[in-house]
Amino acid sequence: MAKRDYYEVLGIAKGADAAAIKKAYRQKAKELHPDRNADDPTAEAKFKEANEAYEVLKDENKKAAYDRYGHAAFENGMGGGGQRPGGGHGDFGSAFSDVFDDLFGDFMGGGRGGGGRRGGAQRGNDLRYNLRINLEDAYAGLKKTITVPTAVGCDSCNGTGAEGGSEPQTCPTCAGMGKVRAQQGFFTVERTCPTCSGMGQTIKNPCKSCHGQGRTEKEKSLSVNIPAGVETGTRIRLAGEGEAGMRGGPTGDLYIFIEVNDHALFEREASNLFCRVPVSMATAALGGEIEVPTIDGGRSRVKVPEGSQSGRQMRLRGKGMPALRGGGSGDMFIELAVETPVKLTARQREILKEFDELSEDNNPQGSTFFKSVKNFWDSMKG
């Protein structure tokens, strides 16, 4: 059976550079790996085919020979010193080791080295704290004390995990690497060391307080400065305030996620505020001034133009929320809501009727459009 073109096998064009070749092989190796295709009996053959293609194309000399002569370059001793691609020193391990570290994280759930486990120390986990605040606090900023349950360094063993000042010993199984390799058929698998659980060290006399972990559970109080202008989704990082590391490893970070409560009066869009303000029918018709509350706890006087209708919007510059990283403040937008009077007295009814009769020319109900609509409905009723 004729061999497929190596470029076709990896899904790349001729002339691809080394980076593109390696990237293509990495994708193919992930896609075709037998561990991910247990139900496909052809997976192993396809995987070997991709490995063979990469073994040739990653080598400049072999690639040049292949580009000139094709597969014939590796027959009868041509181009490769009599070595077949994929054979001799060009076996599976040679090619696959180039991308093993990248693929290892996908197959085993983490990259080589275990995130700092080698040598016994392991970085502590980052923590998340959700903090709800009011819109007024988001406007002014505040200083708040929070209590966070976390893991802190053990005082009894100074974070080493060993009792009485003794030192952890290098794991004899993995020689301190935290990983062990095993040959399975034609490929090599790297796994977490079963003796030290990936720590690279073992403790003969574990600390009684922390049971060899080097840390204990504790609630920690922290003072947090919330800057003015934060909004829902804002994230504040406190470096080194997360969980203590295992056996003296570095401490993780604490991330505070802000959520701003809804406000009874104001709605927020970025740094702008919006509010709906009731205004009497007389003020809307005659014009005048009204007082409106502002987010800083004060009040501002706003001039209502004569003849204002419901939905009219006015802007108070600089009365919105401050920008989180400087740059001034947003604006406050006021939407008028003209109120219709209710529970009228007899005298008020009389005045309104008189007003209605006298205002036919400037009353929307007296316009030509509304009259035509009224005539249409009257004719329909008839």
C-alpha cells in the first residue's frame, strides 16, 4: 500500500516552517492518540503514521531530502544514512517527546512538574471571595473588613510538615521528580508518583498538628480597600492572601469579585446614572424647578421647560459615577414622568373642565389628527 504524503498526513502545506509543523503534529497527536480513541482499531496505525511524518519533517536535512525525492529519499540508504523514518533513533519516543509536555496536561489533567510540586513545596490555591456592596459604596469607595476561611502555614512545624524540626526526605521511588514513567506498548506514559503523591519528598515523622501538610485551616480577617467606581464584575487581587502552600510552598492569591446591589432610584450604565422623576401636571405645563436626589446624598435643582411631556430627558453633567481608573465622572440623566392628578375636588373638576374648553387650540386632543381619529371611531360606532 502506497504511503500518504507526509504533508497530507499532518494537514499542512509544503513549505510550512518548523513552528507550523510542530503545531500540526501536536494537534494530530492529540486527535489520534490511542487513549482517546479506544474504540477505533485504526487509531494506533494513524498515530504512528503522524509520528513518522513528523520525524522526517522536523529535521531540516530529512525534510529537504523528502521535498526533493519524496518517500524514495529513505529507501536504499538515501537521505537518512540508511535509517528509515520512524526507525532507529527516529522512533516514537524521539518525536513524541517534543510535544509530550504539552500533551501530558491534556491526557493526565496537568502539566509536567505538577505546578511546583517537584522538591516537596507546592503553591497554595488562589481563593475567590464574593463581596456585595451598595451603589452608594461603589460611588464613594469604602474600606471593609472581610473574613476568609483559608489554609495558613502550620506554626508547629513552620510549614515543613515534619515533626520536631526534622527534614523531609527525597522520595526513593521518583528520586524527587514527583513523576514516574512507565512503558506501555509503543509509547511511554508519565504518572504521578504513588509513593509521594507527586510531592517529590516523603516525611517519616509527620507533624501532629497538620498531619504532614505544612498548613492548617483557619479564618483570616483582612481589610480591603474598595476603590470608587467599581461595578459588578470588578475583580480585586490581593497577592499572597490565598491558601498557604504545601510544605512551605508559596502562598496563593485572593481574588475579590464585586457585585453591586440594585438601587431603588438609580439605574447604572457604565459611569452614567438614570432616574425617573415625577413632576406635577401644572409644573410640566407651566414650567418651573424641581429638586432631584443625587447619588452623593445631596440634591440638585433642575429647571423644567414649559410644556414638558412625560419621557423628556435632561442631563446633569458630572453627577454620575466616577471612572474606576480616573478620568472624571459620568452624567446623570433625568426622565420626567408627568403625574395626572387623582381624587379631584368639585372645584378642581370645574377648573379642569373650564381649562379643557379654553385650551382646544393648544391641547393635543384638539389637533386635526386627533379630531380625524375621533370622527373615524364615531363613524365606526354608527
